[in-house]
Amino acid sequence: MRKTLAILLAILLLPAIPNVEAESNLIDAGIVDTIEGRFIHTSFSSSSTLLTLTTSGNLSEHFWGTGELITQWSLELNITANSATPDSTGIQVAVAHSEGVYIVNTQLKMVSFIHNTSNPVDFVTWDSEGDLWFASYGGERRAKEYNSEGWTQVATPSHNTALTAITMISDDRIVTGGRDNLVKVTTQEGVLQGSLSDFTSYPTKIINDGNGNIIIGCSNGDLFRYQFSSENPSNWNMEQTSISSNNILSINIADDGRIMVGVQNGKLHIIDSETFTEEESFTSSGRVLMGVFGSNGELFIISSFSSSSKVRLFDLDSDGDGITDNDDAFPYDSSQFEDTDGDGFGDNENGNNSDAFKLDETQWLDSDGDGYGDNPDGNDSDAFINNSYQWMDSDGDGYGDNSNALGGDRYPTIPSQWSDSDGDGYGDNLSGFEGDDCPSVNGGSTIDRMGCKDSDRDGYSDPTDDWTVEDGADFAKSDITQWVDSDGDGYGDNLSGFRADACPLEWGNSTSTYIPEITDDGTLTLTFVVKEKFGCIDSDGDGFYDFGDDLPNDPLDYIDEDDDKVGASQDYNDSNKLVQNEKDHCALDVSDNSEVCQGVRDADYQNYLSGKESAGESADDYYDWRTSLEAEENEKDSSNQYLESTLEILPFLGAGFAAIIALLLIYAGIGKARRRRALVKTYGAAFASDDNSAETEALEGKAGLSAVGGVDSDKYWDDDIEPMNIGDDGDELGGGFDDIEIKADGDSPEDLEVMEENSSLEELAGMPEQSSSEDTQPEQSVEPSQEPPAEVPPVPDEGLPEGWTMDQWKWYGAEWLAKQGK
């Protein structure tokens, strides 16, 4: 209920309209700035820097510019803030809030330390050692010392009721005030030094004024000043006064020493520090946190509201015309207050020293009302102050400058000219000022000749037969930016014109230069760029000015970044003085395995290039050269290999030829052997009976058996066949058997061999035998005319002799066994 009544009372006490109750000449100039958030702390860290804290925990630093706050930085602490106190350096700010204290570093703009407490902290102050003293309105109702480790266990004595104010004085003594209407002074060790009890109302604000005094403001408007010392406070000198308001909220000291007292209901009271009495007061809405005097005596009041804070200006009004001196052009003339053109004559036509020309500071009086001022030294002054048709006679020839009026001067500024026949603006009097050199030609030239044709309108006349370039005519009549070419190199002298001659007194043929780039602020950079530079010496004729050409005697290049005297277009790496060509690069960069570097490192390829260069022929790239070289090597290797192969197989070709001959002989032998074997089987000898004849053989199906070379086909025709005998000499017998010789009645060659029919070509040629399925098939033999043996000889354990058949074994096995002694 008490809280509700207090709120209603505060609302009723808020003035609806700001009111000035001062006896001085300060008047309300209104709000000059509004800031979001309700300030609970304001303090200056310098004459132009204001620190503020809002209830929501926004800590900001502002530039103070005649009442306008320009925020430099803000820090949102996101707390319910109660108060703040900067340390002696202004770098650290202690912020008391509902859960403890934050230490904010204003240079780093961040919270540098946090003290958490179980109860809200309403007040905080610093001692000289950098420790903090926390105090709470309720609860313990005392101040407690904290360092970086926490509470030091040192505290001031408690007040009987709520603690309402705190400050620090010399020797780090803590001064606290409470609702028990007491102010207690406690040593840094927490020992009560004394109490002040001169109050009929509880203290609401206590400050140290920096001059050895504490000033105490009370809820009833009483104000006390004590000159403190190290002695018991009961012996301190005390002064007392009262202001015309209650609920003192803030106390701050102005630069001139005056005491500024702000209260809850929007008033600011000014106290004379010498007499300690109230001088004047100002009323404004809101909770007054601070009063600040400006450099010209104006007053700024900083107040806070429920959701914002405002700065109100009270400015001077010396002449009492209701316009502040800051806005009054005539602060001591109540009939004038505005002077738009600043010429010292007021804009008020009915006031003193009124101005007929409010926007012209050089004129203020117009006697004939023609709009031209009477002041001969001002703008548009009137040479005929009583003649409204003429007002100016620029050339002083007695004729007004208004050419269209009676007595007007065609040339109002030229006393020696008055007419212009061709209407080009140049007088006909050639001997007069700017006489027309071409009076019958309407022309606009103004420099070399007056009033002659000027095609490009640059002021120089076009050349004519009687007025050439050498006489001063325009050397570039179609170029408005150029007209003179002093050195005759074809580039104009006007440096701001088209293709301007950078060396106007020296013939030159340059068009460009290569120079460091200059930034907009005039700084010379290390970036080189090509710029136009016409008409300077270019010795090598490449277009670049010699002093803007890295290679002034090399027409191929103008850039040589590494200063190795080899131009960029010829230099393999123009940023490295050691590298001028591919060889230099490849020698330095051994890791570069590009085609170029491989070619550089290949001596054969370099010899190839030298040869091509000497012959004036184009050369292949390295890879193409390698490819063609490898192709030649492969072709050569193929030829050599073919020759070597030929030489290697040549002996075998001879042997092969011999083998072919032998093979042919073998085939012939095979055929002959087959016939002999047939003879053996048929006749028991390797030749036919003398009685045989071709006819008989044909009839018997044995045609050709008698056709053994040199033997009479009719011989041995008889059917009786002599039995075969085994040779006694043990020599190898013919007829295809290794150890059996077939006997006949007639003689036969001793070395004649009978070949088996199934002997292979490999066997006959002396090569390893290639077995096949056909080899295992027994040869179909012609049945002999004689009867087979009655008993087949036993086959040896090791099998038939090599090359034998069972049919042969039946006939000749017994002889073979006898031969072998088996």
C-alpha cells in the first residue's frame, strides 16, 4: 500500500510542462537528445566523454557534443543494474546488480571479473588499494570489503534500518548513511570511527567533493557539508542549507565549483560553493541525474524516465526577447533576432537596421527600388541610385550597362568599345580594347586574335594565309584542348588537353611511359603501369619515354623488372635477375621436368638446335625430336637385328639345305627299302628272281618288284625261294633288320639296307622320333609266299626289338635270338 501511494505521489509531483524557476537569463531551449534506456548512472571520464548505465545493464561511453550524445561503444550486461562506480583511473567500472558485482574494463570493453553474491548489491565503491566495498539497501545493511578472492571478512557496522548511501574518503574510510538518520564513518579495518546524527531525515546521497569535504543530501531537501579530517567525526566542521525540493537524488560538482543537486521530481538546484546557499533552480521532467554547464554558460540537465533518458538545454537570453543567445543573431537587440546573410542587418523589416537584401551580405539598402543595392562596394551595386532603368556603368563612360535601355552601352565594361557590327561581341574599334581583327566575320577567337573564326572554340583562331601557326594560330584547329605546339613535335603544350606534350620545350616522339602507380592520396606504390606520355625523347623508337623505359635503347622492350638488361618479352623470367632464358631457369630449378627443361639438359638436343639454327631451319620441339630420334633408332635396330639374324641362321641355312638333300635321299631310300622289303618277303632276297618278269609280277600283284636297278626282271621268277641265312660275320644285315641279312642266290650289295615301312621321317633323318597314333598301327605287310614258322619264337622280356613287328618276329625272331645268344 505504501509503495502504491509513493508511486501516485510521484506521478502527481511530475510537472506537466517544463518550467524554469531561475532568476538568471537562462531559458528552456528544449530537449536536444533522447537516449533509449533509463539511466541510473552518469559520469564524465573526461570533459568530452560521458559514461552511462541503464537499469537493464547497458553500459555505454558517449562523446559529449554540446548536449548531443554520440555513442562510441556499448556493452549489454543483461542484468538488473542498481548503480555503478568507476575507479580512480576510469578504466574499470564496478556495476552493482541484483546478483552481485561486475567489473568492466572500458578499454577492452568487456567484463573482466565477476563477484556473485547471495543478496542483491545496491551500492559499490572502490578503495585506494583497488578493493571493492559492497552495500545492500536491505538485508545486512552494511558495507563489506571484497578483493579478487572474495569477501575479506571486513565490514562496516550495520544500520538499524536500510542502508541508503555510501562513499569513500581519505585513509580509505567508508562513510555510510541509513534510514536510521545516521551517517557512520568506519576505518578500512571495519572499526567505527564515529557517527554523524545532525539529520532530521535520512541521507539519500553522500559524495566526496574532492576538496576535503563530504556533502550529504537528505530526503527532505536538507544539505550538509562536513570538512572531514582524520579526527573523530564529532569534531568535523559542518555547514547546512536546504533546497526547495525533497528527495535529493544526485549531487555533482561543476567545473567552477558550484554544487549541482538533482531531485526525483525533475528539479536541478544550483548551490554556491562559497556561501553554501542556493543560487537558482531549474525545473524539468524526469529524475535529474546530473547538471552540466557548457562553455558559454548554457546548462544541460540529464534526466531519466521509465524507458528513456533525455538531455535538456537551458540557454542564455540576454535581451529578453524570448530567443536564446545561442539562436539570437542580435542577443542585445530585442527588435531583431535573425540575420540570414550575416551582414549585421536584421531580417525584421520593422526592426532596427533592417536588411533590404536578406540573402546578400554585401547589400542592405535600395533607394530606387530597382533591386540593386546602394552600397557601391557590394554585389550588384547601383551606379544610378535614383534611376531605376540603369544601375551599372562598368566602364565609367557614362552609359549604363543595360544595353537595351536608352543610353545603354554595347560594351558596358569597355570604355574604348561601344559597337559591334558582326555581332560577335568584339568591338569594331581595332585600336580599342579587344578590337575585332575580323570585323566582318562573326568569330569567337579571343587569344591570338579577336573575333576571328575558331572552329574548335578553344580561343585560338584558325590558321589563314595571312595568319599561320607560326604567327600564333591554332595548330590543332579541330581539337578544343590543344592550340600551341612549342617544340613542333605534333603534341600540344596544354598538359590537361588531348595527347598533351609532357616535354613541351623538347621535341620528342614518345607516347607512353612505364612508371610506378600513384594512388588517389598521392602515395607512390610498387606497381608499375603504362601511362600516356607524349612528346618526350624516345631513343629506341618503341613509343616509351627514355626515363620511363627500363631499356631506353631496346626497341623490343620497355619492361625489365629484374634489371638484368634483358627485356620482359625476351627474358624467360623477368622477376629473377639470374634467369634470362630457359637454360638459366632449368639450371636453377632442378625440379622442373617440363619438356623445355628436359630439352635444355639434353646435350644432343642442344647440338641439334645449334645445327638447325646454323642452317637457318626450324627445329622440332624436344618431344617431337625424341620421337623422331627413337623412330630412327628403332629402324636401325631392326635392320641390324635382321642382319644379325641372317648371319646367325646362315650356317643353319647351309645345314638346312644339306638336310633337305638328305631328306630327299631318305625318301628315295624309303621307297627303295620298301621295294626291297617286299622282295625279301616275296623272294627271300633283296632282289627278284632272274626269271621274274614284269608281266608275272603284274599278274601276281607285285608289279615293280623286279625293277631293282640293273637286275634282269626275269631272274628268280621261280616260285622257290631259298631260305634266309644269318650272316656269320655279325655285321649289320640289310632288309631293315639291324642284325639279320637276307640271303639270295644272286649277289647283292653288301651295304644295302632294307628300311621298315613304318620308319618315320624323323628317324630316317636322325632326329628325335615324334610318336603319334599312326606309329602304333601295324604296317599291313604283303603275305609271303612261303608258310610262316610253325611256332612263334618267344618274345624277350624287354619286348620286341626296336622297329620290329610281330609279323617280322614270327619270321625272323628265332634268328635274332640266336644272334643274341638267347
